[in-house]
Amino acid sequence: MHIRAYKIIAVIITLLFVQKSFAQKIVHYNLYVKDTIVNYAGKEKRAIAVNGQIPMPTLEFTEGDTAEIVVHNLLQENTSLHWHGVFVPNKEDGVPYLTQQPIRPGTIYTYRFPIIQNGTHWYHSHSGLQEQIGMYGNFIIHKKTDDSTFRKGIDDLPTLPVILSEWTNLNPNNIHRMLHNANDWFAIKKGSTQSYAEAIRSGHFKTKLTNEWKRMLAMDVSDVYYEKVLMNGKNISSLDTINGKPIKGSDKIRLQVSNGGASSYFWLRYAGGKITVVANDGNDVEPVEVDRLLIAVSETYDIVLTIPENNKSYELMATTEDRTQSASYFLGNGVKKHIGALPKLKYFDGMKMMNDMMKMNGEMDDMGMSMSLQQMDMNNVMYPEITGEEKRKSMDGMNMENADHSMHPVPKDIVTLNYAMIKSPKKTTLPKDVPVKELKFTLTGNMNRYVWSMDNKVLSETDKIPVKKGEILRIVLYNNSMMRHPMHLHGFDFRVLNGQGDYAPLKNVLDIMPMETDTIEFQANKEGDWFFHCHILYHMMAGMNRVFAVDNYQNPYLPDKEKAYNMLQRESNMPHFMIQNDFAINGNDGAWMLQNARWSVGTEWRLGYNDMHGYETETHLGRYIGKNQWFMPFIGFDWRYRKMGIDEHEKNIFGQKNEKDNRAAFSLGFNYLLPMLVNFQAEVYHHGIVRLQLMREDIPVSKRLRAGFMLNTDLEYMADLKYIFTKNFSIRTHYDSDMGWGVGLVISY
């Protein structure tokens, strides 16, 4: 009996060990990160492939596994991987200089963490702009079949992971620089210039004037023009079998959709009928039927689609919010059933609504404080199919008295998903007996200089926000900018207070519309430094970030946390360079500029060939002040040569006179943006001469034609017209009071 008892104990211990080993199964992946060449849009361009593919390989786990992911960096630059929406120890979160050192070229790095959740997630590089050129992929965590939350008829459906993305033939670093330099090439490509000629043709001349009187740029929906958008790396795909079986009528398929785009929102629409939303950001929700949904940058949705009939293939279309590009999946066998393109946006109607919302001081109207949860989208007026224009068009030409309404039904209202419709199937309440820390952030931005911030501060101007482990953070977010912002929290899911009470949904991305106020809350029960940022890649890199420091976590990978944080801050406030030169028949003039979020240094020059016979340069170093950055004080230095025998009467309207051939002068002054986007400059030189100047360089006459003018108290003036051919080349003609008439080629970078 004694020996038998020992054998029984040994068997029990063995079984427990085997069970534990099975529950903690290590799932191992090797990821080889390497440069490649792709041709998605007519040109061969550099991209980054992982294991030879774009998107990166789909990583699949089951809750209870342990992930072991080995990254082999074969690039000539640093890289990293972040597990978006996945609960990991802070040191495994994949943010260079915040949770780890960058993965250096030619090195191998291992991420290892337990899988303690389930759902649809994704992963991507958190280094520079690598996400834009291929470093994104699906990260799928399956439920255990005996999980109490397993939903029959949903979680046991055949699934298809889908990751949305966009492709540009431009270098992403060049895109970022162009955005900071207010280059409007993307608006030209998208047809969203909203010029005066277009305003007059559409009956919106007053709208355009009001817009510029309030110092606003043209209405836009997204920042970047993309040549292609992709679903699982392809523009058009078909799925006629799943799990080895042909897809037939009445079949249901669950798509696990992630938006891996760098800056694009996507409309999802289905030719086979309703879309049933069953999960969001990796969390189950009560099923809700909609006609369409807008998936924000970095969000994930699980949707169930029904194949209505045999011998037909139904289109699921993803269309960029600016409606310039689409990608499609055709589900089923047989004749393709198309959903049809979305109508063009009504930009001037959107501009008119924007004018009504904006005050002359650049602040949004207070009515914005009552908007929340995507229920009052300020851009709705831009969508013809919502506002009724497309409904009216569909009935044009019909004899309404004799119409057969069974054959031609009046289009019904389109049901669009919003956050107020999302409900968790289980309670998500937080503990009642722990302290609550309330924070408020105003999302701020400057589209003209492309500075994105929180409370008018970029990351480089802020410290980490200290948080005690275990306390609840309740965060109120107000979007005081004219762009949407998908705010993403690392390491946690948060409750969205959307009117569902105890069943408020859990998310890790909150898409906040212009003028909207939303409240989120979560318990900070994991120590570490956690990133909170806008997930539009170019907004994040421009400074719209914060860091929550939960307790004083000692990260083994970052022995000098302060130095590392300084590196992170620097990355989101990099300087950007711009240069432009006009090679004209009467002279040469141009400018260069180097600037970051607050500072600007630049030089303008002019060289005359005809009557001027001289040159002049002006260099200014200034700092932008205020949320709107309309005001910039500066110090300057002017150096000019002019043969005064040619122009002996150089004096200004104040009677001040310059009689020297050479002049080198220091100055103090400021620039201020006036209504109608006119730049006013006041400058006083060290010898007492004062100069006042009015200038505007970019009046949009038509889609590609720009006008400009300059006049100052030195009795100098200039007027010009410029026709834009490409992002780098234009033809310009101008009259300059010193240089006379001229025409030339303008090169911009």
C-alpha cells in the first residue's frame, strides 16, 4: 500500500505537470525583418517585409499560451515591434526608449510574454515611420472552446483575418516633411483644394471668403493622398472557400478586421446586406446590425457577414474616408455583386459648417462640449448619401404617381455604427473602493504648420504623468481641433462611458471627432511607463503623445530612463527642412527654412539681373507663440548690396533713408497672421529703420493656380501667379518693383 500510494502521488504530480505545461504552451515565431522592393502602384519602391511578406505574418495564439517571438533585424536601421491591444509586461510593449532599447541593425531580440486575453489584435513597428511601408500584421488570440464567454453561432464561425492598409509611392519621411511645410500637393491629388474658382462654380464664394477671414485652411478629411489601399496586401481579393469548403448561400463568415493604416480611416460596406458587429478592439460586444461602419486608424472590429445566395460573390469594400481609394474582398462563388462607389464629399458644405463652428480667435464654439460618441459627426453634411442628395437623385426622372414602389422602393436611412450603440455582454464596472484620479486633455493642433499636441504641448514639452498603481484614471478628452484623432492606450483596455451603464464597452482606441468630448476610465493595475497617443502615425510623430508612469517601475532594459525618455521626446519633435528657388529671367529668389514644433530659422534671398544689380538676404530666427501659432517674434539679420547710384532715393514712407551701397543690419520683429491668411511683419533695425510688410503667397485661384502678393513700407511690392505641375516643380510669373517682370521655373523641396 505504501509503494502504491507513492505511485498514485507520482501519477497525480505528472498529470498536474502535463496539464500545466499544456496550459502554458510556448508558441514560437521567428520574424526576419528585411528591406524589399514592391510595386503596388506603378513604381518600384522600397518597403519592409517580414519573412518575405507584406503584411507581416499573422501570429495566432490561444488564451493561456506563452508567446515567444524572435526578431531578426536584417535592416540597416533600428526597428521594434509593438503588440497593439495585447496585455503584456511593460518591458515587452515594444516602444523604443520607453519600454526597451531599439533593436539595432544586425541583432536578434526576443519578446516573451503570457497570453492572458483573446480577440482580434494586430502588431506593428513602433520605430519611425516603418509602419507605413509594410511593418504591420494580424495578431489573433483564440478563445478556448470551454471558455464561459464562448458564443455559439459567433465564435465557432469560420474566420478570416483582414488587415487594411494604404500604400504611397512617396518616402514616408518626405510625406512628414511636406505636411509640416504646408505643401498642398496631396489636396491637388485628392481634388480637395477648394479654390476660389471651384467655390464660385459651386455657389460658395462667400463660404470661401468666410473660411479665410477666420484664418482657416481648406476643409480636409485626411492628410495624405495614397495611390492604393490594400486588404491583406492586395487591392482586390476573392474568397470562395474557407476551411477547405466552398462558400455557399446562407453561410456566415466572421471577419477579424484591423485597420493597420498609417493615417486612413476606412468605410466598410457589404453588397450582401447588413454587417453584424460582434467585437471591437478585441472585446466582445452585443451583436448590432448596421449598414456600414467607419473603422478608425488602429481599431479592430469582428464582423459577421451572411452570403445571401448561391452562385454569387458579394463585395466587401473598404473605402478611405476621403473617398479617393478603395479595396475589396469578394466573398462566395459566382457572379460578382458590387456595392458601388461612394459619392464624392461635399467639401464646401463641410467648410460652411466648419465656419459656423469656429470663432475669430481660433477657438471652437462651446456647443462642441455637448457632442460625444460619434453621434453628431460634423462631417455628416459632407456625405451626400446621408444628407439626401443621393436619395433625390435616385428618384429623378421617375413618374411618382405611377411608380411601382415594390420595384423602386424609396431608399431607407443608412444605419452607421457609432460608439453609443456598442454594449459589452458582461459587466465592466471598476472597483468602488479605490481612489479615482481625474485628468482632462484638450486635443489641439495647427494644420498649417502640422503641429499636433495635447493641451497645446507636444511630448518634448511634458514630463511623464505619475500614477499610483491600483488607482482608477478617469480621463475626459475634448477635441478642439478640426481633425479626428484615434487615441490609443498601451497596456490597458478602458471603459467608454457611452450610456450603457455597467455594460460600458471596453476599448483601447477611441476615435474622437472634431468638437467632441468623451470620457474613458480604467484601473492602472500594471506598473510601467505606458504610451497614450494619437494613432495617426504622422500626428504621433508630430507630438500628440503622453506617458502614464504607473509607479516607479525599474525597467531592466532601460538603466537610464531619463536619458531614454529624452530620446523619445526628441523623436516626436524632429526638425523639418524646406527650400524653394525661382530661376527667373529677371533674377533669382528663394528661401530655405528649418523648423520644429515651436522654432523656425530661415533665410530669404533675391538676386537681380536687370535694373536691380544687387542682392539681398534676410535671416530670421523665431519662436511661435500660442495654440494657433499666429504670432512669432524673431531676431533677424539683413545683408544687402545695391549700387545706390542706380537707385539713390531708397527710403520708406516714414522718410527714413538708406544711402549705403552695402547694408548689414540686425533687427527685432514679429510675424502675425491676419484674417484672409495675410502675414503681417513688423521689423525694426539696429539703426532705427522700421519696416512693415503684408504678404500672402498661396491664394488658391484654381486647383493648380496660386496667386501671391507683397508690399511694404520701403515702397517695395510684388505680385505673382504660379502654376503647380508636380510637388516639386511650378512655373511662376511675377512683377517685382525692384526686379521688374519675370517668368521662371520654381523648384521646391
